[in-house]
Amino acid sequence: MAKAILYVNTPTFTGGAEISLLTLIRHLDPARYAPVLIAGGEGQLTAAAHQSGVETMVRDFPAFRKRYPWRYPRSVVDILSVLRWRQIALVHTNCDLSLSAVRHACRVAQLPYVSHVRDFTRAWFTPASLRALNGARAVVANSQAVADALIQAGVAKRLVRVIYNPVQGPKAVTTGGEPQVALRAALNLPANAFLVALVGQIQPMKGHEDLVRAAPAVLAALPNAHFLVAGAGHGPDAQTFRHHLDTLIGQHALTDRFHFLGFRTDVMEILQALDVLVAPSWREPFGRVVVEGQAAACPVIGAASGGISEIITHGQDGLLIAPHAPAQLAAAIVQVATDETLRQRLQRQGPLSAHRFAPLLHAEQVQQLYDQVLAGQVLAGQVLAGQVATGPACAKEASRP
């Protein structure tokens, strides 16, 4: 009989962490594990889970407040009731806000929990979160860079496992023809436009400003270049940053060359229509879009920071540049455009490299971890995918609240 796994994810939207969680759940072996999901409210996540046939519940996860002290223990009791009612065998947390409540509920119920960390930021490195992470039977990091940050922050090294995020590639890889023509026509661009794109949330760490500053040098060598930005921002900070980008684009007389597409659900189709994808992020925990670009046979240029440097092998399945280096970014874009041998190698090797992140492989690695936790056989220091780094990288990120 399949063992019930309770997944806890308080955010209601579907960002990278939620996409990875849903991909995992959809690829579990139903004979081994049955997923149950708790979310912090109704939204994109619960809608997608329902569509996949996953049993889903909504619960409140308030932080402890002296003014309303009873609300926090109530959330612990809610989790406890689900653990007993659904006969849960193991809890898998996928966010920081639920950590403490899960820790207390599992201690009372005497059940193990696994915590999945996919970011450098948010509340992962507060004292309360670190206590909860150290109380887990295993802490899964989605890259060596994140694992390193956790260890530097105080998570016991013996608990940390590196399992890369799952990435679903396109059903069929297209390297020329209809997608390219269709996208250019939809944007009213010339048929011979050389398309460069940055796909990701509009926020400073993604490197949008570096692309704007690189654009004049690219256009000097490639007069037919156009730049696409796919993705949206959230909150007033994102609006402020977008205004800054618009001002910078105007100052460089690039208004007719930058095209903001907003949030898109057809990212894989866009990737297959591009000439090059850039990911100049300077603090990227993993780099999902890099793998998606590789899977779509799109040449990828990424900053050698965080998880991106673990995904790209320079000159083989992508190009690496230094973070905050617009001149290097421009030179790499021109190199891809003018070196046909390199471009064809990146297009050929990218999909092969992307197979390392296949959803079924990811699900099997996670299920092996579940098997070990439930059997009490998790070995100190064991890593299921990759090697946990032990250097000082990410120490600054680890110290952030």
C-alpha cells in the first residue's frame, strides 16, 4: 500500500519552487507514495494540484504574534489533525513559512519530516528556521550553492542532500522554422531579427540592467538584434525597478529594441523561437530557465554564479560570463551569433545536458530519500545527486534574514 506524504507549501502562486513541487508530485510512483498537499490559501497552486488529481487542503500559517498568541498553536493543531486523519507517514516542507509549525506538529506526532530549500533569501536563515531545518531528517538543497549557504548558516552538514530541481523539456525540439516565424510575426518584428531574451521575474538580481547596458555593443555588431523580456514583477519594488529599466532604455535610445512580454505561459515555445537566451543573474539558487533553454536547443549564456555555474559547462552546452559584466555579456551574444560551429554545438549538446534534470530521475532520487528516512537508514553526509560544496561561497547570502 502506498505511503501518504504530506507536502506543505504556504505560497499560493506557482513560482519556481511550486513548479518543481508539482512536477515531483506528478511523477511519484503511485504504488509507493500518495501525495497530499496543504497550501496557505486557494490560488494557482491549489488549482494546478486539483487539475492533477492531488488531494489538496487549505490551512492558515500565521507567524507567532504576542497580540494573537493562540493563532500559531492553532496552525500546529491543524497540521496534527491532518497527520492523524490521513495517516501520514512523512512530511515534506517546500517553503520557509511553514517550517516551525511542521516541526512542532511532527514532534508531537513523532513523525519524520524532510525540508526542501530552493533559495538564498526569504526566512530560511532566521534562528527559528535553522532550528527547524536541524530538526528535519534531511534537508534537500536544489544546488550545491544552496547547500553551501545552508551549511555556512549552521545547518548540520550530515543532513544536507543535493537534488537538482526537475525540469520538463518540450515534447519535441525545434531548431528552426515555424516557432521563429510565428514569434517574430506576433511581435511585428522583421523576419531576420536576431532575438535575444531574458526570461524571469523582473527584479535586480536577474540581471536585466546588465542586458540593457550590453545592448548598444550588441547592436553595433548585430544591427538586426532585438531584446525580449518575458516575466513579471511583484509589488512596489518591482514597479520601481521596471521604471528604472524604462528610463535606462530611453537614455540609450533602445525603446524600439526592447520588448516586454509580461508573464507568459508559453515559455518553451518562446525559447524555441530565440537565437540566444541570456541569464545574467548574479544570485541564482538554481537556474530553471537555463535548463529549459538547453532543453529547447536554444544557445544559453549565463552568469557564473550560484546554481547556473553547476548547470552550464562552458563552451559545451552554454557560455559562462562573470556576474555584473555587460561587456562580457555583449561579447558572448555576438560570439554565438557569428560563430556557427559554436552555435550548432550548443544547440546539439543543450538537450543532452538537460536530461540530467528529467522529472522521472528527480522523482526517483526523492523517493529513494523517502525510503531511507522511513527505514531509518539515512547515512551521515550521504548525497543523492552531486557533491555538497564546503567552501565559503554564499556566506553573505546565508547571513541575510
